[in-house]
Amino acid sequence: MVASIHGQYDARRALSSDQPVAVGVEFADLFDIEDIQRIQDDFSAATGVASIIVEPDGTPITRQSNFCRLCSEIIRGTEQGRANCMKSDAVIGNSDESGPRIQTCLSGGLIDGGASISVGGKHVANWLIGQVRVGDHDEARMLAYAREIGADPEEFRVALAEVPVMPAERFERIARMLFSFANQLSLIAYQNVQQAELITEQERVKSEIARLNGDLEQLAEQRGRDLETLNLTLTSVIDVVGQIVETRDPYTAGHQRRVAQLAYGIAEEMGLPDAEADEIRTAALIHDVGKISVPAEILSKPGALSAPEFEIIKDHAAAGFRIVSAAHMQGRIAELVHQHHERCDGSGYPRGLKHEELLVGSRVLMVADVVEAMASHRPYRPALGIEPALAEIEKWAGVRYESSVVEACARLFRERGFVFSEVEPIL
């Protein structure tokens, strides 16, 4: 309830998305009838006039206030008299923006007044007053009316004498006050409708937002499933590419996968973000993909490489960069592949980059690559083991290799107990 006079407006009953504001609006939807009844009773008690609020067709909405016995019991007590009263009430309450309607009752001949109550251009009720005598009445005509409607003429005459007498000027002032009240009720009704329409629109918007949120959640779930599928597919492709490289260089089979294990472990030990650690791991799995361009006899040569052969080997980092770039892999994977043989002092290849020019992931990857290579068998030498590999990177910490990466790698082996997991051989 907006206020006691405002009543409670049932927006769901009176409004729908495809209807004008006033369609379906009834007086009882706009106001609390019992509150209106109390206002009507107080109005009648203060002014001395009878009062009632009716539908536009004359059907009562409120109970009678201060009705005289002539109207309530005698005239309305007959079927014809009651029909005539309703007809008169409908006419007196017809909408008139200039002021109240004041006229002789079409049923009993007493003076009545009325004002309409409207909302959104729709006439929803009439507030009627009257049942007073203004001056002398033609008693003979009124008794004839009593016989016409089937009322007892003598009882009619006695009740007529009980009707209060009021100066015309006073009744007109009361009627104008009624007109002001009716206009105020019309304004309140319109505000109630506007408020209800706003609430209805807010509920519609909330419902639409909830629906869209549901759609977004479903879309996010689907995107998540799609991304998971894509990641699985990408992982499979990366694994296949890595295995293709290993088939051409059987002596280093599993090298890329072991480097990926170590590089990921170092990244975690350093506290790098998960996304960056994953990116480093992915790059490690394919960091030697450029060796596809190197002749197999050079890759598997058991002795020392000649200078021209070593130049061919050195090109595999740039070749790998070109291959991964052409695949349009996300992030910095291609650049990590390109930089994995660089060194922090600029002594690496293919571009001789120095510390500040290198990605953090590249500084991790180069250490992991060196440690795994020294700890594993190569065509030209046997495996050297973990401790010699760690001694090598510690020797060059702060020069070729970043100190924090070397320290993380050493902790991983000596304090965390890191060991390479077995990798399945290439069939």
C-alpha cells in the first residue's frame, strides 16, 4: 500500500506488456476500499449530505453514507426505483473537467451532485453526493412517482419530510469540494498506475537480466568445454610434433618431454604464475621442433660436428620459431622456442640476445635444456649425471644463466627430490 488512501494496485491483473496503462484498471485495483469508505463516511458526516462511490454504470462500490430513509429504504426498496437510481447515478457522475455536475435526481427528484474519477483517460468511478431538498418540491409529482415505482405514497410522503433542507449555495460549495477530492483521487490513481507500470517494467528487466545471465552462464560453460577440448587437442598435437622430432633423433628420444618436466618444476619453484608456467612447459615440449630441418645423419652423428654442420644445427632455433609462428600458437611460445639457446651474457644463438632482452621463460628453458642434456646420453658422449650438470649451471650463474633460475633448479633436485619421470619410447 502506497498510503492509506492510495490502496494496493495489482499490476499483474491490470497491466501487461502489450496493453495501454489504463486497460483492465478497476477502482478496487487502485485503492483500499475500506480506507475510501472511512473517507466517504467522514465527508458525509462533516457536510450533512449522503454519499456513495459507484461504477460508471451506477453499480455501488462503497456502502451508503448518511443516506436518507426515502432513498435507501423506500425508493431503492422497489425494483423500478433501484433501477432508476442506478441510471441517475451513472448520468450524474459523467466526466466533466470543468466542475461537478449538480442536477435533480432522475429517480426521487432530490438534488444530487457528482464528480468522476479517471485514470489514464479511463473513467473508473463516480463519487456522488446529495439527497437534500433545495427549496420547495412538487409533492404531488413526487407522490405520483411513488405510485409509479410501486411504493406506498403515504410512507413516501412521511420519508420525504425527513429529507434535510440545504441552501443551494452551500450544496454547490460542497459539490466543488467533492470535485477537488475526486480530482485528487484521479491523480493518486494515475500515480499508482505509473508506479505499478514501473514495478512491472523493473520485474520484466530483472527477469530479462536473469535470462541473459543464464544464457551467459551456459555460454561460459560451453566455452569452457570447448576450451578444454581445444587444450586437449593442442596438447595432443604438440605431443605428436615432439614425437616426430624424436623419431628423427632417436638418441635424444624423450629429451623434450623431460625438459618440459624440469622447466615446469623450475617455474613452479620460482613462483611464476600458472599461466606462464604452462606456457613454458608447452614451449619446452616442442623447443627442438626446428630440428626437422636438420639432416638425420647430422643429428645422430656419433663424433664431433664440423663447423658447417654445427651452423646447420644452430639454425634449428630459428627454424622452430618459423614453424611455431606459422601455427599461430597463442602467447609467446614461438619466441620461447626461438630463444632457448640464447645466453644471458649474449654468447648464445641465433641472435646473441642478452639478459634484459630475454623472456623469463627463455631463461628457465635454457637452464632446463642444459641440465637435461648433460644428465642424459648423447651420441658423442655418455650421460654425465645430475650433479655435474648442476655444477655446470652454478659455475655460470649470473653470467650465462640467471642466478635465480639456477638456484631454483638446484633446490628442486637437492631439497625437493625432483627426478625425471619415465617417458614412453617412440614406437
